[in-house]
Amino acid sequence: MNNVVFGRYQNKDTLVHKLDVRVKLFLMIALMVLVFLPFKAYSFAFLFLFLIISLVIAKVNFISIYRVVKPMRFMFIILLIINVLTIREGRVLFDINNFLVYDTPIYQTVYIVFRIIMLLMISTLLTSTSKPTELTYGIRFYLKPLTIFKINTHEIAIMISIALRFIPTLLEETNKIMKSQTSRGVDFKYGKFKEKTLGITSLIVPLFVSSFEKADDLAIAMLSRGYDSDKARSEYRRFKIGRKDVMSILLFILFTAVYFLLRRYTI
Amino acid sequence: MRINFNEVSFTYNSKIDYVLKDVDLELSNNQIIFIMGESGSGKSTLIQHINALLIPSKGEINLQFNDDSFVISKNHKEKRLKQIRRHCGLVFQFPEHQLFEVNVLKDVMFGPLNFTRDDKLSEEWSKDALSKLGIDKSYYQRSPFDLSGGEKRKVAIAGILASRPQVLILDEPSASLDANSKEELVKLIREIKNQGKMIIVVSHDVDLAYELADKIVVLSNGKVISYKTPYDTFNDKEIVETANLETPFVYKISDALNIEDKNLRRIGDLATYLRGKANE
Ligand SMILES: Nc1ncnc2c1ncn2[C@@H]1O[C@H](COP(=O)(O)OP(=O)(O)O)[C@@H](O)[C@H]1O
Ligand SMILES: [Mg+2]
């Protein structure tokens, strides 16, 4: 739980940080679509390589992604077991006491794990290179068409960015409460099942209480500083699409073209 | 009982600087020890080591209790962490954030139950701890969330005391407390000391430290720069300056009047002393 940097803006000076947030959001969503297309080995390897290079350019710490993936390993193992038990097709790999293990469930699990890791890479790329205020602006930009239906897009955008902003705070809070319950004798790691469930209660209740208190404080602080959700906001920042943005979009189009060519002509 | 830090260094993240650097400390007997230093100097990090919530990156900590001893270090996998936590009660900063049970009594019983698994004993110890903190029977069935800030803090402290630790560690207990609650806190700390326990207090309150401490540890940038009696600590201008400490009121007056009596630690003591001088 310590040192969680996932979801937190990292103040660095890189090409990715400098891109317009609207362009970044568009590229991220496009990348996610590519990740969700049916699995094909070469095109996915290419996509993976592209993500790695982007993360390197953005100077994102790979350890931070590893830290998020690591606790999921049990989930992955359970997924593998369920797949092996339920998907009964493909080539037989081996035979354990008359129980046949096929290759398809193993491939399926690998595809899913691979996809999850790539999604994490994409969201880390976005959140660690864009400030919450920029994200609000970007989300609002794409929600603008909804104003025709009298939907308060600013409110939605501000809700999303507050949620993003509170992820690290909540993780810190969780860490703190976990520590103080540990010193009251809770064993979150090795305790028996009953102890663990009680331990979780002792974590969740204070977390909820403090979240509601924080939300209340924030709402009051916003009101007292004159926040009015109905008023149209004036932008004090001018976002402009520049040469870097255009280059990135062109590069992405080129990448997408290669991606689809690979899908078409390879396995 | 004795707590020994041997060359303890600690880092939260190996890429960042060490938060504690080569800390050597011996805390012993039933003393009141204050830990002082600027924000971020590593006070909270230091005390979480005593409770084995953090394990030293280098060096080791030896804990010697009345009937048992422990070693905490990276290489030595101590399996009895729960015992350590029972012996060293740690009250976190803003402990009221840890309350969660449906009523006050149950919340205080949470710790002792975890450690002893004995309902009757836990209840007895909890009621005892609550009465020490001035929380009477009428509070037992109330929800901890309906109490005032000061009352919540008392319940949370009772929740640690109820496990009857041999060492009590308090992280900034007087932060945002009103004058009355602070006075009660002073009384409580004295009373616990009289029971033969060791008390470690992290605090920015120099007057409180001057009045209560047997010894003061001063941290600066993760290093222990001084470990002396209150008078000697504040009499050392270099330490006061390096750690950016305020000067206690009683020390300031004694210093201005050129009184070199190390036993004047409270305003009351000072008044008695001055009255005596005036009568001479
Ligand atoms: N959980 C943590 N993860 C990373 N760094 C931390 C953590 N807790 C504290 N630190 C850092 O360690 C240093 C010392 O913190 P702390 O022990 O809380 O100081 P103090 O209690 O004296 O104010 C600070 O620089 C702080 O930023
Ligand atoms: Mg602290």
C-alpha cells in the first residue's frame, strides 16, 4: 500500500506532458479501443512496444505500474484455474489423473492479463502526465455536445476530476488507518478469516466516515469561495493545439495503420 | 524495560533519501521521553519502528521488557509482532480516525480483545482505561461518532491504554486540544509514569516538554542531534537553532533572571522560587 503513485500527477518536463490534454485524451481512448480488439499476436506485440516507448518518453516509473499489477496476481491465478476448469477445447497439453488440460484456456488467460496490463499502462500514461485541472478541461471539452440536452457538463467534469484527485489521498488515508488498527492488534496479513473480516470492518468504517467528512469540507470550501455550478465558467487558460500535437496525431495514425496491417497479414 | 536503537537507518523508498540516519538511542526505565524536531524530521517514522510497524532498512532495534525480549531488524524475521504491539501501545496522531465500533465500550475493547481473546478481562481493562481518562459509564453505550473532538481523542487513547502496554507512545497528542483537555493529558501522563511505565511523546509543545520530560530526543533531518534533560536541551543554543525549537516560557523567564536552577520546570515552581527570593 506504501508509495502508491498510480493516478498521481508527476511533474516532469517531457513531450507527453506538453501535449494538449484534449489530444492526449483522444489518443488514450483510441489506444484503449485498439486494446479491446480481438487478440492477434503480432499487432498486440507492436501495440505493447508502442506503449513501452511512450511510457519511456513520458518518464513514467515502471515500478509504479508493477506495484499495481503485483497484488492482482492472485486474481490472475484464480482466473487461470477457472478457465482451465471451464474451457474444454483446444489441444491437450497434459493429463493430470485423467483430467485433461487444454491450451485454449491458458492462451485466453494470457490475453486477458496482457490486456489488463496494457489498460493500466494507458491510464497511468494519462494520469501521470496531466494535471487534474487539465483533465477536467479535457473531459469537459468532449462532453460539450451534451449541453444540447441541458446536461451540466461542467459538473460531470468536476466530479470526475475530484474523484481522480482523491485517489492518492484515499490510499494514504487507508494506509494510515491500517497502521493504527495494526497497532491495536489486527493482523491484516496472517490473521485467521474471522480476524481478517473484523479487521476489514475496522478499516472500512473509518474510511467512509473520513471520506464523507472530507467531501463535506470540500463542498463547503468550494461554496465559500464562490463556486456556482449553474454559472458558465470562464476559461482562464487558453489551450491551443500546436505542432507537437499535430505531429503526435500523425504519428498515431501511422501507428494505427501499421497495427491494422499487422492484424490483416499476420497471426 | 529498555529500548535500544543500534545504527538504525530507514528509507520509505530506496530512491529517496534516508528518512532516519544511523539512529543510536537507548531509552530505559520508567521515564517520560519527548521526541522533538521540525515537521518532516522523522519523528513519526522513528516511533513506528518501536511498534514494529516499520522495519529498519539497516541496523536493529532491541526491545527488553519485564518478561520478554525482541529483536527487530531486516534479517531477523520476528514472528511475534503482535506481542511487540501489545507491549508498546502506539497512539497515532489524530487517533480519533481509528474509531469504528457501534459504541464506545466496544471500540475500546477492540484492542485488548485482539490481544487477549478474553471478553471478561478485556471489558475490565477497558472500563478501567476509560475511567482513567475521565469517561464515565454514561458514555459506554454511545456511538463514538457522536462525541466531541476531545472526547473522541480520549476514547481512542483509552483504546490503546486498555491493552495495558508497558510502553505508551503518543504521536502529537496535544495537537488541536483545548486547554482543559491538555491539562487532563498532563495528569494522565504523570499517572501512567507513576505506574512504572515508559512514555514516549512526540510533540511540538515546548512548554509541555519542559514540564514533563525526563529526557528530550531532538531530531533534525533524520539524525538524533541531542538526547539530554530539558534544561540542558534548551540551554544549548546550537541545538535550539538547528532544530528550530521554540523556547519554553519557564526557561525564558529563568534565563532572563539568570536563575540557573534546573528543577524549575513549571510556572508554579517558578512562582514559589521567586516568592522565596522576595522573602529573603
Ligand atoms: N508513507 C510514507 N511514504 C513515503 N515517505 C514518507 C511516508 N511517511 C513519511 N514520509 C516522509 O518521511 C519524512 C519524515 O516524515 P515523518 O516521520 O512523518 O516526520 P515528522 O513526524 O517528524 O513530521 C518526510 O520527509 C515525509 O515526507
Ligand atoms: Mg509526524
